[in-house]
Amino acid sequence: MTESSKHRLDLARVRVIGPPDVVEKVVEAITTALTSASPSKPYPSRHNAGHVRVYLEVTPV
């Protein structure tokens, strides 16, 4: 296994999908509780019209 293909053991990736107002509240709650959480911008959901998805990367403090 090369260095670039190793999995990072110090990182968790979380995907939040739902109506924009709900996703915004959930992402705010997560980033408030876990200051190391870094959210992406909202993307349209591929499967649910009117929903968005946000990805968060969380590392231990």
C-alpha cells in the first residue's frame, strides 16, 4: 500500500441530507459541539428534490 492510498485513521466523514433548513440546523449543532468539524457547501440531493447534502470532515481534537 502506498503512502497516498492509506486510509486516514484520524478522520471521520459524515453526510447530512434533508431539507435545507433542517440540514443547516444539524450542521450548526454538529460544528458547535465538535469544533474540529469542517462542513462543505450544500449540494443538491441526487435523489430527493428540494433536499440538500452537506459533507462534514471531523478530526479528533
